[in-house]
Amino acid sequence: MCGLPFPTDENVLIGIGTADDAGVYKVSDELALIQTVDFFTPIVDDPFDFGMIAAANALSDVYAMGGVPKTAMNLVAFPLEKLGGEVLREVLLGGIEKLKESQTVLIGGHSIEDDEFKYGLSVTGFVHPKKILANQGLKNGDCLILTKPLGTGIINTAIKGGLASESTVKMAIKVMATLNRYAAQVMVNFPVTACTDITGFGLLGHVAEMIDGSAVGVTIYSSLVPILPETVDFASIGLVPSGAHRNRKFRQNMVNLRSDVTPIIRDVLFDPQTSGGLLIGCPENQAKNLVKRLIDNGVEQAAIIGLVDDNIKGVINVE
């Protein structure tokens, strides 16, 4: 889209010129609007679960920017004759479940008939203009904290092949349907320097966005990264989505793997996530306390997984 004559406005605080999670528009000295949209095709069989996951995923960008979601609008493309109205009803009920949990009001939406089913939300949130969290801003010595385990892309591939155990499927659905609300509510009380949520570019792809063009690099400690059960086993037999390979090829010039880090772990770190966790940059002297507070507030797998270093500018070392 480079070179297109986009309209401009001095009140746009974050727009399409960056790789941030959402746009931000200043309304007053005390209020800015966060706006985001996301939708996708079904990734699980149960329509209610799909609705919850899609809604949690759409709401996540607001949380990642330090905001609170307030309103949402449905986006639906649906083959009514093929799937029937009850399937659509269950999907919408799943979405409503997460909107209620996030205290977000559904104020409308738009639907079309389409051969391929798609569902998601357009979400508007509130944030103070001086408290916006962008995906860049990491400082030397910051720790990186991840709030959800990786592996949903690989596990969803295994689900399609009928290879994932029932317990693993339930765990993956639970992780994807969990709102980042609870992590964000803790995070905003700490001196966070940058934040993003882990979605389609995978962990390393989103880390790359956080340091691209900046004066710092990052070391990721792979043994500390939380990973869903069976993920490594599935990756070892080749059940890796094509998106992970695209992510790796796109960012391979920025990533250095220590010799004992296997290609399997590399693939997990590039695995495209659906409704993944927050990746939070926090000064080292506050990071352990932040993780403790996250765990105490139900974000049970939050962990420090990396360290920001200005001696490796523009590089991600994986150890």
C-alpha cells in the first residue's frame, strides 16, 4: 500500500505508518480511541468455541495497547444454506460470551452470504493519550514477558489431521479463548516500555517488529518460553503450518540460533498464533514482580523469556 494518498489528521496518534496492533485517534487531552478489526475462518469444529476465540482475538489488540475495549461490531460472512442458522447462532453466542466478559457492548455489525464462513469483530477502545503502549519503545536491559504459551498454530494443524488428544484440544481452545484483559489489567500498573500481542507472525516475527529500526536487539531464552503440550512432538513430525515457514523466511536475516537450538524449536517460535498472549517489555528491576502479579491474577503461565540488549542492535539471538 506504499505510495497511496491516504488522508491525514493531526489527531491520529498511531496510524497505518507503523506495524502497531491498532490505530489510535486523540479525542481530547484525556481520551483517545483505539480502533481495530479482525476476522478469520473457523479454526475449531465447535461453533461456540470458534465464536469465543474469534472475539478474544479481536479484543486483544486493544489490551495490547494499554486500552479498555468499549464497543464492538460483528463482521460475518456465512453460507446460510450450507451450514444453517443454528451454527451461526452458536458462533454469535460464543462471541457475545467474550464481549460480556470484557464488558464490551455490541452495537451493530454487517453480514453477507459467502461460500466461505468468516467471523470477527471491529472493536473500539479507550485509552489516555499519554498512556498508549506501542509495539516499539524497548530499552536496553528490559525483560520480555510472555503471558500465554505458544503452539496454537501447530496444534490446530494436528487437530485438522485428527492427531491431537482431547486434553490438548481443550487446552488449546482454553488458551485461545482466554482474554488478555487480565494480563493487561496488571500490566498497566507497571512501567511497561512496549507491548504487542502474539498472532500471525509468531513470537519471533513479533519480536522482530518490536526491534526493527530501533537501537536494540533481543536475546530469547528458548528453554523459558511456555509451550503447549504436544506442540514439540507435532512439530517434530512435520505438522507445522505454512505460515511458520513464511514467518521464518521473512525474518531469517534478523535471527541467530545458538547451535543447540533445534529447527523444531525454531519452528515453534515462528508458529503463527491465534489469540496469543501479550509480549511485554518491562525494566529488569520490575519484571519479576510483574510476573508474580500476573500469576497471582490468574495469568498462570506468564514468564520472562528474553532480554533487550543494545549491543546486538536489530538482532534476535535465540539461546
